[in-house]
Amino acid sequence: MKNFDPKYNNIPKTEIHCHLEGAIRTQTIIDIAREYNLKLPSYDVRELDTHVKVFDQLRDLEAVLEAFGIFQNSITSPAIFERISWELFEDCAKQNIKLFEVRFSPDWAFHGHDLDWDACLEGLIRAKDRAEKEFDMAIGIIAITSRGMGAESCVKTVDWAIRHKENIHAVDLADGELLYPMSDFVKPILKAKEAGLKVTIHSGEDTPASAVWDTIHAFQPDRIGHGIHSIEDMKVVDLIKERGITLEVNPWSNYLTNSVRTIEEHPLKKLFDLGVRVTINSDDPEVLETNVNNEYRIAHEILGMSMDDIATCNRFAFESSFVDEKVKQRIWQKYFL
């Protein structure tokens, strides 16, 4: 489903919801496996794609998350993490993405090979600095704490992000909202907020509108990842609007995870028409075999958003981006006005 139609590819773009762990090229996975003697189901790109990509709708979000095992095992060293980061930024540049935020879960990504978090961050920053110069783009970094890693991991991740807040712009609470009580994570997330980090929370993806309501009141987030089921309750929609919260929406991902029954039923346009600040993103572009161009195609050709509507979503992403104000303003003035 990757799309490079000039109608979409030529548009300067924003993306503020993209998981680095879900953005590793298949050929790179093979290269890493050969270098580090890792076992794979296949060392042929087409055959391995059947193991590392989700092409059809699965039963639920958890079924999609199971597809990440090979990706996780591929993060074998700080140098490899730098390579993966650089290749993602290259792929962004090919789509004309000019304002980009990348997120990753250090405890989830690095614990398999017991990597040094600081060394990996240094590699990511080198790739970021190079990409910003070579592709003239602005890049922000978000540290994820994964619910499935537990409360202690959340504390560790938040404390690490605070120590590196000159380079990490925000924290995100992600992973299995249905499985883990939010009460375990409120205190450290609020600590991050008090320390000056921005906050985004995965909520309302495969959970009802009531989860979004609870998330907003518990965490006071700046943004919400997904949030699509807020459409089920106008009280929640009104709260999102009242608080000025931006939703990071990922249409094709929501379909593949069975968070919406059909792609035609996706509420992106309905939320937009109700005045919610929605943005359009790819989520896990390699795992889900999508890109932002494809998400624009879905928004325009399937969901009925106009190109002006999509431009407005870009503006919402710019306004709510966690990237330094001066840095993102330069990019906005140069490419979007």
C-alpha cells in the first residue's frame, strides 16, 4: 500500500506519530541477521515480508503487536539503531515529510540485546542531525514507556527522558490500554510533565470513548495517539476540543488492527468535521506496509476529505508539534506557506 503518486508525494508533509521499531526495512532486517548470526524464517525479502508485515486485517490490536518480535530482535547495537534511524529519515525525505517526530520505547527496544540506552540515543541524534541538514527537515524525539513493561519500567523511562530532555521532547504511554490499569502510570507521567516534557498518550484506539475521557482527566495530555473511539460520545469530543488536544490519527493502522471494522467507517473526517484537531500519520510504516502518502490517499479518496482539509491537518500537526518553536517555524514558513 505504499504510495508515491505525485498528487500526494509532492505535498510537503508533517508526521507526528511514527514508531521507530515499526519502521525497519526488510532488507535491513536481513542484513542485520547475517551480520549478527540471527535466525530468520527466510533471508529473501519477499518471503520474509510475509512474516514481518501485516497485509490484511487481523483480529485485534494484540495480534498486530505480535508481529513485532523479529523487529525487536533486529535492534542489536547502537550502530544498528543509528542505521535504522537514518533509513527512516531517508524514507521520510522520499515522501517530502518536512516536520517529523519519531518515537521509540527504549526499555522494549533495547532490553533484548541489553543495549546501552545513552549510546543508542547518541546514535539516533547523529542520524537526526545529519538528516535535518541533508534533507532540510525538523525532527523531534519522543520516548515511549510501554504499559506491558510495567510500572517500574515507566519510572525508569521517564527519569531517563528527563535527564535527556535537551534532546527528548516528550514521553508517550503506549501498548495494550485494555490490559494494564492507567493508575500504575499516572505518577511518573505527571512527573515528566512537571519536568517540562510534553505528554502524548495512546488511548481510544481499541478502547471506548470512556477510556479517552479517563486518560484526559488522569494525564492531562497535550496530544492523544489514535483517540478515534472518542467519536462514540459527544461529551468526550467536546472535552477534547475544550482542552485543545490534538489527535494523532493513523487510518490504515486502525483498520489493520480491527479498531475499525472497515476503512470506509474510519471516523477521521467525522472528527475533523466536528472541529477536532486531527492529524494524519502512518504509525508503523514498515510493519503495516504504508506511508503518509497512502494515508492521504485514504483520507481523500475513501473518507472524502478535501486537499484543503488535509492541509489543515498539517497545520494542526505543526501547531501541536513538540519540536522547538523556532526550528519548526522555519520549516513551516519555508515549505508550508
